[in-house]
Amino acid sequence: MSDDRPDYPPIRRVVTGHTQDNIARAMLDGPATNAKYPGRGVVSTLIWCTDAMPADISVGEQFEDMGSRILGSPPPPNGTRFAVIDFPPGNAAVVHRTETIDYVIVLAGEIEMDMDDSTVKLKAGDVMVQRGTNHAWVNRGSERARVAFVLIDAKPLGIGHALSRGVSAAEPGSDLAR
């Protein structure tokens, strides 16, 4: 299995906060380490999540590293999920839907989002607001695509079959492969 794990550049994660004396500073600064390998050449790295709105940003140097939690694709109820995913060229497309608003930022390369009857091509610097649609991410280019995703819990649409909490879009049986 480790042979299938690509050697992509690490993601530097900086988390700020306040000391007990109310001094703002970086509390964590280093490589993000909560990576999953859901498919050949794909790396999904959780950066941070929240499990309530408004989020807890209490003062103090003792706090839970919300980037170390184990989550599926959707965020916790009333929460958020911030992840960076690396897609290799020719990745397997996995059709899925979450009951979320997704902010998508392409950091490097190019990626296509296939929907029910259309495709949108995004390149580095492009952003997308994805509102609970059926979709699959496909890298049809020749270089790795690195994409940042912020998923925000939303009211259910009441259509189709969204992924359940704790289920990853890459898990067999959780979605449709193209």
C-alpha cells in the first residue's frame, strides 16, 4: 500500500490563536499530517474542521487540534471541513453529493467537475461555489491538481442520495464510479 502513496509536496498548516495573556500568535506551524489515500495517487489532507456554529475559538494554548479528527467527506453536523486534495492525472471519477455548500479553490494544475449533464473545467486560481450538486472530480490533464475545499453543513435538499456523515466519497458502495 505504501508504494501507492505519492510523494507530493507537503502542505504547511499554520493555526493561530491567543495566549492566556490575549497575545495573538501562531499556535501550530508545520506540515499537515492527517492524510488519507482514498485512491491511486489521490491524497486527501484534513486541515481543520468545526463541529458547531458559531465555532469555538477560545483563548488559551490548550485546544483540540481539529485537523486531527477522522471524518468522512461531509463535515460534522452544523460544522465545516477544510481539506486539500491532490488529484493525479487520470484519477478515477467518483460521483457523489453532500448536503453542503462547498468553497473550492484550485491551487495548482487543472481539474474538471462532471455533473449530471455538464462539465466545468477549472485551473489554478479559479474558485467555485458548489451547492449540493451531484458531481465527480476528474483530472484529465498531465499534471497533478491540488484543490482546497471548505465544506459547510447545509439544510438537506431532499433530492437524490447524499453521502452520510462519516462516509468518504471514495468508499466502495458510497457512490457511483464513472
